[in-house]
Amino acid sequence: MNDTQPILDVDALHVAIGEREILRGATLALRPGSLAVLMGANGSGKSTLGLALAGHPRYRVVGGAARLGGADLLAMSVEARARAGLFLSFQAPPDIPGVKNNLFIRTALNAVRESRGEAPLDAYDFLGQARAAGKSIGLPDSMLGRPVNDGFSGGERKRNELLQLALLKPKVAVLDEIDSGMDVDGVRAVVELITRLRAEGTAFLIVSHYLQMIESLSPDVVLRLADGRIAEQGGIALAHEIARTGYARAAQVVGV
Amino acid sequence: MAVDTATGDALAARHTLATGGWIARKSESFRHLPPPAVDVWLGGESEHATLAHEDGWQLATVSGTPPDAVIAQRLDATDPAERATLLAGCDVVEGDEAAAFVWAHRALLRRGLRLAIGAGESFVRLDRVALCRVEAPLLVLDVAEGAHCVLHEAHALAHAAATVQNLHVHIRLARGARLQHLRHVPAAADGQIAHHVHVTLAEDAHYAQALLAVGGRYHLQRHVVRLEGARAAARIDGVLLASGQDAIEQQVLSHHRAAHTRSGAEVLALAADASRVVGNAWTQIAERCDEADARQKLVGIPVSGHPRLVLRPHLEIHHDQVQAAHGATVGSLPEEAIFFARQRGLDASAAKALILTGMARAALSRGVDDEALPDMLRLDAALADAVGSHLAIGEDAHG
């Protein structure tokens, strides 16, 4: 696959929770190294899109298609999607009592490495990489020895998501409000990490309402999700317009 | 014909069993998981006559423990004088619903280990191997005033086919003594195990037990804690893993007998297949126990299949100025955490095993003072191994 072909291709995706259809024909494509910002009112289906792509069992795909690197994403198990290169940062990452962060991340990283035919990282090498990555995003070493997200603040949880992103180096990352709960240093770390990974070829779908961060990310495209589909797309000007007029006003402008 | 007092004691125990009978099916403590009949615990003569000179306990002290901190006596219960020494202070309590287990134990008792833990810091490891098919081991532990001890007790029963073991442990903590007691009891699928741990605490004494109990056709872990001195504190944290046709019960009976005493009982039961698990916590706070504090938390999680989980918290309070809380929850697997782990690349069974191991670790670590202790004892490896094999059995059963 060359860089002009999308690494992620979502075509008319319909997703339901129970009997309620949340996504009703969402379509988007991401090329390697590209960045799309997904905006939309609360309840418009932004998180649903990420969770459905990742294979959350509560989110039932009832129509459409999604391909990752040309392969049928929707036919894969949750872990196969992750191993194929899809990373989802959670809006509210769960805690896992009793499982140390470094053990959890190393186990995950080695599962991904094994699927790629790479040798597993031993504890020593992993710790070196994890400490370096943690330092770059402002996560203290001590967080590696604590249970996953257990007792972490909102910002610490998000930094921990970034740590996993930095170590897993996915092909496509969907970051769901990664900036929420972050202080200014945290947001700066988000931007720096995304910029670095983009340069290495990772494509990003960023869900955010935070204009300053969106501007710093220099997105290739801004998408507005409404009524379960991409209602509008444009450049950074669309993000400015939404910030100025709000989602209700934006909907009137384009007659959705 | 004259008999010596040791033989007489054993015969008297058999007589008491014969006349008093075995544990009644309607017994409140045992009604959800009635123990196997008395004959199982007594066995035939050929089943417990071997290795009469061994007691099965392997004792080791970890470096840093002063040489004179632990005094061990290996005593022969068939010798009248040694039997008297061995059983000194191990009296049968009036009205004990498990008294029949005591008589069965006395009838079969051959040898026992008595340990005296001196003042200062000590770290003791006790490993026990089953010596014969039906046995009644005994451990008596006296912890001196002000002593701080870590005791790691591990049983090698998982590969001892069809073992029947009626173990009694008596622990007495003198004023201000502290004991952290980590117990690992993996039973074979056809093993029948009954462990009775009796703990008595003087004032300001602290006792904490972390128990990992795995498997067994019948597996009872019964803990009776007597808080006799003011400000004494005890907590028992148990993780029970059951699968296949396993039947496991943990009973924690706490008696508050003095003011400002604290007790805690937490049970985490992870059950799969057609197993049966009972968590039974009973706490009694006597009169005049000002500011006593009692907590009970029983959690059961069906991991797969259709296990039967019974959780029974019970408080009996005879005084006003106390704090007490109890709770019992049959929950489900943390599906969001499992999805999260799978999203990071772990397959479903690895994610489940990692998360259940973590839950077990968290449960066992809560009562341990020293954060480094679980690592030192390689608790994670033991838990991962136990949970892994536990889940593997669960998956095999479902093809």
C-alpha cells in the first residue's frame, strides 16, 4: 500500500446500541500520517465511532464497511484489530486493580510484537523504553509501578493512554477527548507526541472540542458529525466556525 | 488392659465422635456445603500408618532472622508426655459447630510441630507435603510479646492424589505481637481438605492472613479468631478459586471480647464451571467492647459456566458503641477492563487471566503491611499460575 491509499477507510458505517441506531452512514478515510479532527455535539456518535471501530461488544455494526490497511476491520476480533495497528484512547480509561502498569503495558506490547513476528521485550529493555516515553509526556516513573489507572487523576489517566500510544506505535490512533483533564503541559505533550508519530506514519482521528489544541495539531481535515453521519468537512476554518457559532448554529448553516 | 494416656486420648476422641455424631446436616455453619462423612476423615489403618516419624513440615527461616528467633519442637503425639506438650492450650471450645473435626483430628493425630517465635523481627517459611492418604497434621505457633513475624505457609497438595487432610493450626499472639500470615493451599481435584486455623490475640496484638485456596472436591478453610485483649486487630483476606466440580468454603468467625478491637474479613471467590463456593463470615461483638470495629466484605464472581456461589455475612452485636459494616456482592467480570486490555492487543483469555489475577492480588495485598512482601513471596507468579490453570480448566470444560 502506498501513502496515497487510505490506511483506514470507513464506508457508510451504521452502528446501533441495542435497538437505537447511533451512526447512520458515517464515511471517512485516513491516509498514513494524516490527521482528522472529529467534532460534533454531545451524543452525536463520536465515541461510538471509535468504540465500534475497536470492536466493543455493545456497539453492533448493522451496515457499512471499515478497512484497515486494506483488510476487513469489522471481521477481526478486538485484539486482532489492535494487533493490526488500531489504537483507541478511551475517554474514561478503566482502572485495573492489582495489575501493575508496567506489567500490563509490557504484556500488551509483547502480544503486539509477537503478532508481528518480533521478539518480546524483556523487563529491562521495556522499562528503559517506558521510562523514556513517560518522561517525554510528563508521566513519573512511579506511575509504572502502580496498578493500571488505579487512583490516577483524570490527567494521569490520559497521560497513561499517551504512554501506551507512544510505545505501541499504531498505524491508526483514535484519540477520544485526549485533552480532557489535561493541564497545559499535558496538552503540549499530546501535540508533540502526535506530531512525532505522524511523521513516522501514524494516522490520527482526534475527537476534541478544544480549539487551541486543534490548531496546534494542524489537521488535514476537520469533520463535523451530526445525526450519525459526517455532515460537513473542511479545514481549520470549520473548527473556528463551530467554536464561534456552536453546533446548533452550524447545523442550520448547512441545513442538516 | 491398661492403655497409655495418648492412646486413651485418641480412643476417647473416637468414642466422642461415635456418641456425639458427625456434623449435622442442618448445622448453620455447614449447611450450604456439608462436609464428607466422618469415615473419610478417619480413614483406614493402612491409609495413615506410613511415615510415622515424619510430621511433613519443612521449616526454613529467611536470612536476617536471628538464629534463636524460632524454636521448633517436633513432637510425637503417640507419646503421652509429648502429646500433652503438643496439645497444651489447644482446648476444644464448648459449642463449637466444628468440634467433630477436632475429635476426628485427635483420633488420628500422630505428630505435630510446635513453634515459638521470639521477640524481634523474623521471617519463617513453612512448606508442608502430604505424608499419607489420610492425615491430621498439627501446627501450634506461639508468638512472643512484641515479636514481629512473617509466616509463609505453603502446602504441596495439588499433585497428592486423593489426599484427605484435616489440619489444625493454633496461633497465639502475646501482647503487642504481630503476625503476617500468608497461606497458599492448592488442592488436587479429588482432594478433601479441611483446615482449621484458631487465632487468639492478646492486647495490642495484630494478625493478618492472606489466603489463596484453590480447588478440591471438598475444601474447607475455617478461621476462628478470638480478640481477647484491648486494641487487638485481625483481618483475614481470602481468595478462593474453584472450577470443574470443586467445592470450597471459607468460614471466618471473629469473636470480639475486648474494647477497641478490630476485625476484618474479605473473601473474593472466583468460580467457574459447576463448582460450588461458600463465603461465610460471622462476627460477634460481646458486651463492653467499646469502639469495636468489624468489617465483612464478601465478593463472588462467576467466571464461566454455572457455578453456585453462596455469600453469607453475619453480625451479632451485643454492645452499642461499635462500628460494623458488612456486604456481599455477586458481581460479573469487569467487561470494560477486559475490552480495554484486548484493545491493547491481549487475547480474550490472556486479558481475563491478567485482570482476575490482578483482582486476586489486590484482595490479598490489602491486609499486608509491607508493600514489598507480595513481590518477595512471588505472589504474582503463584496467582498467575493458579488463575491460569483455573481458567484453563474452565475453558476445557466448555470445549
